Amino acid sequence: MSTLSIAAGQARGWVLPLALLALWEVVVQAGWVGANLLPPPSELVHTLHDLATDGALLGHIGISTLRVLAGFAIGASLALLVGAVVGLSRQVEAYLDPTFQALRAIPSLAWVPLLLLWLGIDEAPKITLIAIGAFFPVYLNFVAGIQNVDRKLVEVGGIFGLKGRELVARIFLPATLPNLFTGLRSGLSLAWMFLVAAELIAATRGLGYLLTDGRETARADLVIVAIIVLALLGKLSDSLLQHAEKRLLGWRDVFDGRAA
């Protein structure tokens, strides 16, 4: 695919957001929706400029990003460790997987009171909650990837004398990478979602705190700006993982959407 085609594809991704922004501006300026409830994009630009000028926005972004990265790293690492054991052993799966499936169904806010009781109000409960959010998508996709490895590939590896770590490195790991990246991208997305719940835990800085501050001061513009920044950061981090996925999995011959 040429550079021009890639650029054209990326440009098409901006059509819907820009159209929605234009429609949003027209609807509010026409008075169909109150500006106090849904500030127009032109007003949000001023709010964003004010936050960026005094350095507040950068500070909130920095602390939230560090929390997400720390929680995601912990959650994803534990998911890889546990997922490898569960995926490679049906006996271990029988013991552990039902419990993880039950824990996965617990809403993020339900963890908040317990984490406050256990870990206090510092950074530990915030990062722990984000790690919980990141753990389950990575775990589920990694286990599914391992268990869906073609039996013939494993048998061929055995024929060539691959055992133990060599079998995992040469057969299981390449075969599970597509599922793993799907899990990592989903886990990172959930880490950003759990960030808001995490920053409700006595936070004084961060994008979640900015949301709370906007609600308490009845500033819809502040709330919407925080939501937009969260969306942009989530998209940026997902794009970085997507780029890494394309680089590492460039050997795959998959459907690219162009063939009939």
C-alpha cells in the first residue's frame, strides 16, 4: 500500500468527527440546545487554550498518563503470566478460570470502597484499580490464543524436536500474537476507562479530577474538554499499539479489505 493511499485512509477517518463538530456548532449557535448544557466547539477551544496556557492541562494529562501506564504494565504483566499457565494446562484452567470469570463481571466502581479500605487514598488504590481493568482483556485473549493454536503446528514442532521453552517460543508465541495484541489494545482501552473511576479516589490531579471539578462547579465546558482529551489520549495510545502490531505481524497474509 502506497504512502498516498495510507494518508487518504487516515484523512477519511477525520470526516465524521469534523462533520459532527460542525453540526454541533450550528445546533448550539442556532439556539436549539442551551450553551450552558452543551457548549459549542468554539467555546471549548477557549477553555482548552486557558487550561493549556496556565499549565494545568499538561499536569493533569501527565499524572493520568503515568497512572494508566503503571496500572496497564502491572495488569498486563500479571495477565501474561497467569494466562500462559492457564492456557497451557487444562487442569490449572479448571481451578482458576471460573474465579477469574466471576471477578471479571464486577463493575469498576464496586472495587473502589474495598480498595480504599485496604490501600488508603494514595496512589496504590488508583493504580490497582487500573491494573484490574487491564488484566482481564489481556488474560482472556491470551488464553484464547494459546488454546486455539493449531494442533498440527504443535505436532510438527514435536517432530523437529522442539520441547518446553523452544516449543513455546517457536510455535505458541507467534501463533498467539494476534490474540495477544487484541487483548493488549482492549486492556489499554479499559485502563483509560478505569482511570476515571480510579481518580474518584480522593484525587486532586488528573483528568478524572478535572471531570469531577467540572461537575461540581457546573462547568459543562470543563467536563467535555476532559472527555475529549481522554478520547484523544486513548486513541493515541491505541494507535501506537496498532503500529507495533503491524510491524511485528507483518509476515501475516491476511484479508486487507480490498479483495472482492
